[in-house]
Amino acid sequence: MVTNTTNSNPIINLSDSAGEMSPQTNSIFEKLPTGSIVSAIGNSIYGINHRQTPGAIQINKDYFGLTFFTRPELNLTTANIQAIRQLGPLLTNERNSLQRIIRCLLDRRLSRNPDESLTSDLVDEQMAFIPMLTNHLLSISGWPDLTVESFTSQQGVYKESFSMIDSVALDYSTYNITANFRNIPGDPITLLFFIWEHYASNVFQGTMVPYPDKIIQNEIDYNTRIYRLVLDSSKTYVKKIAACGAAYPEATPIGAAFNYEHDRPINSSNDQISIPFKCMGAIYLDDILIYEFNKTSELFNDTLAPDADLIGGRIARLYRDGNVPTQQELLAVSTGKHYTKVSADALPIFNNRGYPFINPDSYELEWYVPNDMYYNMLPRTR
């Protein structure tokens, strides 16, 4: 059983692993020869079942949870794209057109550009992830397994030999992941990856350039990061977490949109969009992913990030008498002025709203919304 040393509550406990069974149902099993579900799991971990009695233990059930794609930082300023014919439609002045939406999604700096401030009502500039990809993802596969290589000695006279692990249990290699998305009216997902790949190709050719700081830092600006969160049945707690180091799309299935069949009026060959990603590095069950996930949200949302002027004396009080505050307490201090955590019963009201944060102490996937939004909609939760 994995426990969190910074919190008295276990991250994974036997009750959570008992098939999400209610206490009332579990109490019925306690009166049977097989015993309660929780006891059965605990006994199977603690000692050998030498009587080989059947245990009332269900198969583990992992709920798929959520997948997040971080927003890249392409340079889609007018001066950078006006010479590329394929990207010309991005210059539209319609703020809620698909072209403007995708332009703002892929280049968050446009809203802060003093020369041309470009926004869209359908793009939250403080959201670190691409909601369209998370909401319409059908499947994602290709994550590599954890493997280690072995060394085996040469055999002796009696064919004796030995083996030992001869590699590291980390995987920073490149591999391919395939993500399948549900196509929606207007085909925005195909258009998004079409623009994404054209930009990357033009940067390679030198006909487009990244932002100056990306060049100075030698940073690839068209990378994304894919986070996989396996949640419990209530979609409240993160049971497992994984991420690639970085990834970028390798192909866009735009050709299927131009297929033609005489006996069919509707082209159904692109009902689903399959996007292959080239990924670098696979990180599993590492707590640094929680920090990096939260830090990503803070980087895109200035008011969510801790502000030294804001927390001032309040953070000092948290450290009084040698007390060491938890990260959740620090977050509450830093975000209390601008954001409110959405309670579990109010989450349906705020669906498609809010910024995700993983509580590093309890692994709870929390959602924060601006205070004014929360209190304006609060009467609906009463």
C-alpha cells in the first residue's frame, strides 16, 4: 500500500480498492465465510492463503480519467505568417471564427501583444491546455512499458551462469503514440493540426521563425506535453499519473476529407481523426509530474501563481512556531484573493469551466474558478 508521508491519510487505501463498494454492502460480506472485501484484500497482502479458500476480491478497475495536451507557443504573429499561403486564413478579423480560435490556441502571446492584441470569446487565454483535444479524445495508445535489460555471463564447465540487471529503469527514448479524436462540425481538430504541422515545417525551412526568447533558449516551440491522469470512479482523485517529456504531431489525416463515393452523400471516412505523435521520454508515477502539472497551470495563469506581494505576511504566519505548511495551504493563501475551489456538489454547475490543480497531499484533482464566477453561480448550488 502506497502512503503519503506528508499526510496521515493513505493515497491508496483498501476501501478505495474494494470495487467502490458501500460500507453497508461490505458489512453484509463480513457475516459470510469469505469475510469482508476489505479484510479479504488485506489478508491477501499480509499472509499466505494456505487453506486456498476463495477470496471475495474483485478485479482491479482503472477508470480512464482525463488526458491533457499542453498548448504550444507558436509564433503566429501577422508578420510571421503573412508570407505563408497555407496560413493566410489565420489573418481573418472574425474573432470567433475557427481560424482565429486555433490561432489563439496555438499562440497565447497574441492576446498580450501590444502591436496586435488578438483574442477570441471561445479561447480562455489563461488555460494551459487545449480543451478541444481533451473533450473529444476517443483513445490514446502506444505508451511504452517499463523494461530493463539484463547481462548474462558466459557459461562455465557445468553450464553455470548468472544474470543481473544491466540498465536503468527509466525511459527517455523516442516512441510513437496515436491519439484518436471524434470529429465535430467544422472539422476544427484537423485544421488545428494542419496549422500546427505547417508551422513546424516552415520553422525547419527557415521561412518562419519562433519568438526571440525561444531562439535564445534553443527551445522547440511546437512541442506539447501529454498528461494522462487515471482517476477513481468519482473522478475526484488521481490514482495514477503519466506524461511524456515532450511530443509533437507527425501527420494530419486531411486526405480522407477529399475521398469520394458516388452512392453516399456524406463522407464518413473522417468521422474519427487519428493523429500520430512523436514522443520523447515516458514518465510514470513520479510525484514531480504533479508539481509540473500544477506549475504549467500557474505559468499560463498569472493570477493563479503565488504572488509575493499578495501573500506577504500571511505566508509568514503559516511558518510560525516551526510549522511547515503543506503545498495546499500555500495554494490557498496564494489563490484566495482571486479563485475559489469548486466543491464536489457544485462541479456539474461549473462543467467546462475552471483550472485544474492536483492536490499534492491527497492527490485530489481540484478545480478552481474566479471568485466572481463562483459567487454569481453559487445560488444555483444551494
